[in-house]
Amino acid sequence: MQRMAWLKRTASRTAETSDAVEFARLLRDHIPAFYRAAYRWTGAVDRAEDLVQQLLLRLYPRLAELRELDQIRPWALRVMYRIFIDQLRRERSSPVQFGADPVVDDDVAAGEDEAWLDPGPGPQELSERELTQERVLRAWEQLGEEHRVVLAMHDIEDYTLPELAQIMEIPLGTLKSRLHRARARLRELLAEERMVAADRV
Amino acid sequence: MKGTDETGSYVADADFHTLRQALRRMPTPEPRAGFVERALARAAAQERTTGALLPARLGRFLSRWETWAGAALGAAAAAAMALILLRPFDSTQDPLPQLALTLHETRNVDVLIDSERELKGATIRIAATGSIELDGFDDEQHVDWQADLERGSNLLSLPVVARTAGKGELIAVIEHAGRTRRVAVELTVIDPKVSRS
């Protein structure tokens, strides 16, 4: 028989209040960073807020673990990443889908086959003049979410590859491959933007 | 000039630098005013209405709630509702439709929930009316939360306080997949001083 315990709220109210205060003290300063990351991943304010809210709901019951952490941010980002991936999987299995390039990971460590990895001639020579904020934003919005995550975390927020491999819980080789593909895809999109711009002239 | 970046790809150094700088210049909004405090408050409030009332086992279940909620809703809609029987449980006697308490007495009233199959994410609602209250919930007439019920017997001990002389009702409602089962137990609170006179 399962005994479903019933805890007296009177006994726990004081503890709840102090828990809420401590939770806020531990997390408050990190939330803007979580939000910025969530915004870059999702590309939308509402979805970013929802993702951060889900993260906090997930973390609150784990206050005891949070207290023991030396570095909360990477640990919490790992949790947020898992929530995000779960959401993506549900969205992709639903009839209503968010546009995204599917991520095709190849577990070949980048660098082992440099000829394959070299994106070759094409949209490599990007001039600063061409990379207007508007074009970069349009290209970014067209990237798949998982490409956005790896570029945001590595190329914008400066997480190292080993740190990122831990956050995303994927092998280093897979991560390198994904980062390479994400950059290549971004270059393609920027090149398409360049062609569209040329057509407009 | 070309080099190899840490992914092993050949890139033009200047190009890589330029692209990275462009990415870093992308505007990223700060959270909207009040979002941080609202989000923190919601997290704490959610815990007060769910986790703080629940044993650790159910707390862990709730931490996975967001992950499986979508799948469970779909599955539950297709499944037939399991038969749930609720009855007041007393280990020494047959189930009683009525219980008597002495004024100011606190007693655990055991509710036995028999389920023919495992029920994920059932809503349990407990209400106390009239002369009785749930101990620790003086200002709330009902409390509800979500839990998963195991196949077989699930025992829930509810601490009830007799506040005033008279009649009261303890009501337990289980909801799952749009179906509801309800049982009410009548409790009579007796004031010994009045009954002696």
C-alpha cells in the first residue's frame, strides 16, 4: 500500500518563507543572464520568459542542491537547456511546428577530416560593412534552435567547448561538429541575405 | 589569411572575427520590468501549493511534470477511467459513514483510495466544511494538488481538527482524465460540557 503523507502546513510555513528568500538571493542576479540566453535560443520574448519561468519552477524544489554549488550558472543553464530540448521535441512532434533547421549531428570530431569540414569557397569573406545588424538578425532568426544555442553559448557568451559539452551533455566531438555546422549554416544564410540585398539594388 | 579554429575548420581569421563581432552586436533585450521578481514569486508560490504539501516522492514526480505532461494528457484521453473507490478507513471496524470527534480534538482520518490501475497526474482535492478544519489550513476550506496513484491501495491520512460543536463534512475528490470520484464523510463534533448538561 502506498501511504501518501500529508505534511502540516503550519510546521512548514516559516521554512517556506526563508526558502523563498534564499532561493531569490541565490538566483536573482543570474536571471538576466538566463533570460538573455533563453532569448537568443528562442528568438522571442514570450518564449524566453516562459523558459526562464520553467527553469525557476524546476530549480525551486532543488534548493538544497543549489546551496551546495560553487557555480550556479552553468549548472542552471544545463537544466534550462534540457527543458528547452524537451520543449523542442514536443513541438516537433506536434502538428504546429516552429520553423527550425533540424540538427544533424555527426560524431566525427571536427578536425579529423579537415577537407570535409572546410566549408569551401563561398560565403566566407564577409565584410563588416555587409554584416548589418538587420541582416545578421534575419539570418539568426532562420537558424535552427539548436544551432542558435551552440553559437550563442560559444561564440557570443564565450563558454569553452568542454564547458559547453557538459551543459549540453554531448560528446566533445559532436559539439565541435555541431558548432562547425552552425557557423557554416549561418554563413549560408548571410550569403543568401547578401544575394537578396543585391537583387534589391 | 587562413587558420584553423578550435572546431578544426579552416576559416579566414578576419572573417571569423568579423562574424563573431557581428553576433555579439546583436541586440538582446533585458527582462521586462518586474519579470525577475514575478518569476521568483511564482516559483515559490508553485512550491507552496504543490511541493510543500507533498512527500519527497511526489515532489520528485512534480519536478518531472513539465517533461511528460503533454504525453500523459494524450494517453489519458484515450484510456478508460479506472474505477476508484473511496471510503473512510478504520482498521478495526467496517467503514463508517459517520465519525464523532470531541471538541478541539485533532484526529487523523484515513482515506483509502483503491485504484484498479496506476493513475498519473490525478488531482486530489480535500475539503473540510462546517465544524471541522484541516489541521494547518485554518484559512482555507479546500486544498488540492496533483499526484500519481499507484495501482491498488493508496492511503491518505488527513489531520482533522474539531473547531466547533456541530456537524462537519470531510470531502475527498479525485479527478483524472475528465472523470471525477467523490466521497463525503460526515463528522459530528461533540462538546462534552454541553452533552453532560
